[in-house]
Amino acid sequence: MSLLRSPRMFIPAAVVIVAALAYAVPAIAFAGKVPLGTRVDGVDIGGLSPESARARLDEGLNRRLKQPLTLIAANKRKQLTPAQLGLGFDAQATVEAAMEGATTPTGIARSLFGSRQIRPVVTVDEQQLAAGLAGLAKSVDRKPAEGGIRYQGLEPQATLPKPGRTLDRDGAAQPVRAAFVAGRTSAELDVQVTPPALTAAEVRRVAATTARTAVAAPVTVASGGKEAAVSREELAAGLRFVSDGKGGLRPSFDASEVSAALAKTLVSTAPKDASFKIVNGRPRVIPSQAGRGADIEALGRAIGEAVAAGSRRVELPAVARQPRVTTAEAKKLGVKEKVSSFTTQHPCCAPRVTNIHRIADIVDGYVVQPGETFSLNGVVGKRDKARGFVEAPMILNNRFVNDVGGGVSQFATTMFNAVFFGGFEDVQHMPHQYYISRYPAGRESTVSYPQPDFRWRNDSPYGVLIKTSYTSTSITVQFWSTKRYDIESQSSGRYDVKPITSLTDSGPDCIPMDGAEGFAIDVWRIFKKDGKVIRKQRFHTVYDVEPRLTCTKS
């Protein structure tokens, strides 16, 4: 028997050997390296060792971290870099993923004859991503507009509810992450609709029923045996119907416009501020006194509850009324010397003199606290006959007309000069339209109710006591405090002078006018301390031409 074999017996063995070598040789050559042809987001890491591949990825992918990603929600856009959103790449995990199966026959074949693209492994800092989304949410989120009812005159005006919207923050992380992984430059985020508690039908129903009934008649406010009425117009001005959070509307009343007047009416005993009496040229404190009156703080809530109950009457409890300036406070105010005084003259016995004296009596003894802004209209209120004011001429629409309280601008002018020479801050003053010769040009002020007002601020750390006095031909205003400055006044000459014009009018209401030139003038207030000029303040005034008006019989 022959031991020789046919050559055909060696062919299968050779094939196996060749195949084994075809796998083994590249497997040995590629061992420990990233398969050839491997790209990560365009970065070629094929054939590199893991360390080299990680270094190349860190360098190549770093640019992606700086490219802005536009987040879009409800047509609002916000650009943030991935780094700002807490997004990053894990180069180590990406390389490990690229090397999986690299030494398998399939992996060797892909390395020899193919290529592949793989996504980078992404890291997310959830806390930073949430912070980035919160910035977008600020512009996207919108609370539902619950709607409500207010008034135009006495007519209810309905504002219908509208839904709100909220950025879906929980669902936003996935599209942001996906956009970043895919290399997109923007991500669309979902927005959730937030429905209002109210319905349009409910708002319309209340506007047509309850809101009309609410202002059908005045509301009577009673306290301590006294009563006052809140008119229909005052009710409508302060009344609103707002969401109760349960799908209905509730009345809400803003009492700010009526509280001051009601506080004065519904008072059992008026509180008295601590003030001062000048004794031998020095101020002496007059103690304050507490008063008692309606609890005005509860007025808004009480009227709202009355409207809800369909009642036209409100009972307010009487409470203690504390003075604006207590005795203890007055003693600490530094009111110790006269810091300014000014007097203006006027003819005797005209009706306007009654008004000047009346306003002087109201303001006399008022203490302006440090930092307080004094409003002449705020302290005195509307001039009316009930408080002793009478009709007298005032300037209105370029003419003199009779009005209750006319002539009190002389008091405003006198006080303005006390403010001027006391060195206090001028907040609001308006010179007269026409120059009036009894006043210093460019250093005077008109006043009417409610505007123009005369206001000044006590910009000192001390209180200011206002003392007034008068004769039949003069009015004086003094300020007592702690002196800070020596004040001087300088005036320019008159310029841009315009001549008097003449007019003729008729009718029972015609009041003659003497006429005065129009001109401009500048006045400087000069602040001095220890003989040195601290600063200067300029007041620029322009006076219109006052026509010479002759009244003829019609």
C-alpha cells in the first residue's frame, strides 16, 4: 500500500492556511488600534492608538463646543453654546465604542475594505442644561391672562381671558441633546398650553349682570355714628372684577382715590400732630394728641365684600388715629432757629385776601419731616366754600376769571421764596403766565387744584416748621429748622421783551386787565457756607404778554 498522497489532498489545507493568515496578519497588525476608516463627526481616528485617537478627538470636537445652538420655542429664540448648556463629549467612551469588534473577522474586513462613521458619545450636565433652558423659559413662559372687568364711566368693560404657555423643560432635554449629537445648529422645543381658570362666557355673564348692579347706586360708609357716601362714579373708578382662582370673578375695590376724603369725614376725634410754638424767639414743642376715626385701611376690602353681597352699606370699625408727627419725634427734629422768611404785599380787603388768609391758617404749624416732599395741594386740598374760601379772580385760558380760591397763588409765591432762601429742593413750581409786579420777577409760583401744584422737598436731616402770619396787606411765611446755607439771589436783566397788546371784550364775566410786557429772565440761587460758594442753581422764566383788556358794555 502506497503512503503517497495525491496533490489534491493539500489544496483545502492550503486554503485554510491562507485564510488564517489573511485574518491573523491584519489582526496582529491592527491589534490595539482604532479600525482604519473610522471617522467621528468628520474626525479621522482610523489606525490610531486609543491615546492618540482620544487626543485627536479632543482637538477635533472642541470646535463643536463653541458653535452656538439656537433653541426655538413659540417663535422665541435663544442662542447658547453647547458648553453653556452643559453638553460635552466623552472621547474615552467614543474611542472604546469605535474599537468594539475591531479584531473580529467582520471588523478586520471593514478595516481592509470599508469605512464607517460613528456618533460621538455625549455627556450632559443636567443641572447646567436646566439652567440654560430656564433662560429661554423666561421669554417663552406666559401666565394665563384671566381677564376681568373694569369700567369706562359707569359702563362695564370686559377683558376676556387668554391661555398661557409654558416651555416643556422636562421634554426639552432630549431634542437639545439630539440636535447636538447630530451636529445641527438649532433645536425645536415643545410648549405646553396653560388654560385660564376663567371662561369667556363667565366674564361676559358677570359684565352683563353683577357688574352693572354693582354701580347702580352709591354705597354708604358708616363709622362711629358718622356716614359718608361713595358715589356711583367713585365706585366705578375703583371697582374691578378679578379672577377668584376657582373659575369665578370677585369684586375688588381700590380705595386710594376716596380714602383721604372719607378719613376726614369719618373721624370722631381728629389726631393732632406735634407742632411748635415760638416763645421768646425759640420753638417750643406742643405735644401731639391721638385721635379716633374709621379704619380706612379696611375700606377697600369692606366695599368689595359689600358689592359681593349685594349690599349698599358698609360699617367700618373706629380705631385710634395716630398723629403724623409725635411728641417724641418732634423733639428730635432739630427745629431750633429761623432759617428763612419771606413777605409779599397786596392791597387790602379784596376777596382774594380772604383766600390768602384761609390757606395760611391751614398750613400754619405744619412740620415737614426730613426727606418729605411737601405738596401744597396735598396738604390744603381742594379750595371750597365749606372751608371758608370765596370767589376771586384767577388766570384761566389767558383771561382773569372768578373762581373759588382765587388769589392763593400769592401764598404759593411767598412760600416758594421761603423755600428758595431756606436752601430746600424745588420739586415743582410753575411761574405765572403773566408777570405780576408785586412778585419778584422769576422767583414766584402759581397754583391751582389739582394742577399746577407747588411742591418742594425737605432735603435736610432736620424737620422744617412752617409758620405763617398776615396783616390786611401782607402775607409772611417762615421756616424754622437748623440752618445749613446762606442763600443769595442774583437776577439777569429782562430780555426778549415783547410789547403790550390791547384787546376789547364785553359781557358780564369780563374782568379788565392792565397789561404787562412779556419777557424772559434768569435767576440764580447761590448756596454759600462759611462764606464760600458751594453751588449755583439757575431758574429760567418766560412771561407771556399780558394784553391790556378793556371791557365794554354789550
